[in-house]
Amino acid sequence: MALEIKPSQALKLWRQVHLDLVQDAHSDLSVRQTAILLTIYLELPPHTVRGLASRLGVTKPVITRALDSMGKLGLVSRRRDETDKRNVVIQRTVAGALAVEHLADLVTARARELGPA
Amino acid sequence: MALEIKPSQALKLWRQVHLDLVQDAHSDLSVRQTAILLTIYLELPPHTVRGLASRLGVTKPVITRALDSMGKLGLVSRRRDETDKRNVVIQRTVAGALAVEHLADLVTARARELGPA
DNA sequence: CGATAATGATACGGCCCCGTAACGATCGGG
DNA sequence: CCCGATCGTTACGGGGCCGTATCATTATCG
């Protein structure tokens, strides 16, 4: 079930998708923001600031600021946890799901174009 | 010859490698810098500032600054073209080759761990 | 030789992100 | 009921990257 990929293929894939990302004006996410976004959309909810911070090995302000900027882009939203009002629950959005899906399409399309070497 | 990868696998791979990159203190390259680095190491030399700029669809100062910062990290080096002293030839370095190889290992290792879904 | 073009670097103002430290709000145990 | 612990946010100073405009150097062509 493992995905077999040669190092040279991995590099070509990584480069090509990064070229796409650089030229795509809409995707302006940093590496950290991308890691946060994908964690929110791939791992089971609920997601909290503290949980994401420890999951990524970064400080809490990093998460707060990333949620701020990604929130402005409509990729995520926040809501107070009513059972424990100290917590903030990070929620997915339609725009965020579309962005993630777009990334998936990009990677799969570029993988499909890879040669054997 | 094409690499078959499902969208869900692509996302898991992308997320896991990004998590690795975030937690690896040494790799602090932006998306643009990564695209530049991989282009230098995967495409045939010679590489020039102008060539990379048009290849990536960015302005020349972006390339100059990226070469400055990556040069400080020892990932690339620059040399004047003696036949046309207006040009600068970007050269690979041992450290840069190791960094690229490290990235390739990262991607291939994470791909190998992917499940079927 | 002189004017023009081309190349890469630099200056500038602006924006975003970082890490540390502190803060207000909320919860929970004694 | 209160005091400490926890949660997320904000303040602060610093640094990096951005795009535009401009610059010095070098090549080219009439």
C-alpha cells in the first residue's frame, strides 16, 4: 500500500508544485500556514490553538496570527467553546475546503506527469 | 510511467512533509526560495538571475535577494560570467546539494509511509 | 566613439511574521 | 470564595520579503 516514489521523482514533483504555487497569485501561504491548514482539514476536530501549537511544535502566538491571516482569507473560522469559554474551536470553511482540494488536484496532476526517472 | 497518487494521499504527503519542515529548525526557506533552489539543482546550468526570474514569473530583485539569503546559508554561490561581465552565473554548492538530497529523502520516506486511503 | 540596450544590484516604503513577555478571561481545587 | 492554573490574545522590538524605481557596469550597434 505504500507509495513508491524515487528521490528524483520526489524532487521533480516538489519543484513543479512549488513553481505552480509561486505563479498562482491566490496561494500566498507560508510553510507554517500550509501545515496548519492541512492539519485542520485532515485531522479530526475539534482543533484548538493550544492543540495545534503543540502538534506543530510552535508557540501559541504563531497559531493565533496564522488563524488571523487565514481567517481574513476565509480559509478558517473561530468560535468560542461554550462548555469551556477559555477554549477557541477552529472551524473549517467552504473556501478552506476548496483551497485544500485545489492543492490536492495540483499535486496529483503533477504526479501524473512524472517520468520514470 | 506516471506516478499514481490519490488526492487524499497527496494531501497526507503534503501535510506530513510540511510538518517535518516546520519542525526542522534548519530548513527555513520560503516557497519561493524552495522553487528557486530546486530549479537551480534540477535544471541544466547555466543559471542566471534573469533566467530564473522569467522561469518563475517573478521580478529580478526577488531572485537577487533569494540568492543573497541562500548564499548566506551556503546553499548557492555566484560568479561573474567572464565572457559577458554583465551576467552572473549561479553555481551549486555541496551544502546545497545536501539540502536538496535531504528534501528528497524526506518526501520519499513520507510517501513510503502512506496508507492506501 | 557615442548612444542605446541589457544585466544584476540597490534604495525605499510597506507589510507580514517571529519569539518573548505580558495581559484579561475563565476554570477548578482547596 | 479565592487563588493558582490554563486558555487565547495582544504588545513589543526585530528581521525578512515584497514591488517599484533607480543605479552602475558592461555589451552592442550605428
